[in-house]
Amino acid sequence: MRNILKACMNWKVLLGIGVVILLAYLFVPNIARYSWILFVLVCPLSIMLMMAGMDHGKSKKVFVCLECGLGYKDEEWAKKCAAWCKEHQSCNLEIIEHAIKQ
């Protein structure tokens, strides 16, 4: 539970909310009385910003060599690896240097 609160109470987010509230009090005092809503939304806003920064929406396709199981970003390298593995019953260092490191 403590880790969750620590993640939600990021000092950058709290500082940003403080600046927004200060500007609201200076320029739009009628809206500023609803500033408590920003503090309620600290955790959801922090998590949404964090997920946007992690680039969760984009999935990366991995092509797998059917012989040895190594993954590649490019389908051509996976096919070359499978052909080499099938023919020589071993791995080729020049091919596997293009494999994805996991």
C-alpha cells in the first residue's frame, strides 16, 4: 500500500498541481474554489501520465525462428536463422547478432 501511495504522490505532479492552483487563484478566483478536485485526481493523473510516457499503446511484433526459438524484429532474419539452423543443426553468430535481447 505504501508503494502505491508513493507512486501516486510524485513531487512533480504535486508541484504542477500547486502551480495550477496558484494561477487559478490569481487569474480566475471563481474557479479556484474547486481546486480540491485536482488533489483528488493526483493518483489517476500520475498513472495516466506515466503510462503515456511508457508508450504502452504500441505493440512490437517479434518474428521467431522455428528451429531454435530466437526472436527477431525483422522476418527476413528469422527466416535466415531457421534455414541455417535446419541445414547446419547449429546457430550462426552473424545471424544471431540480429536477435532481440530479452
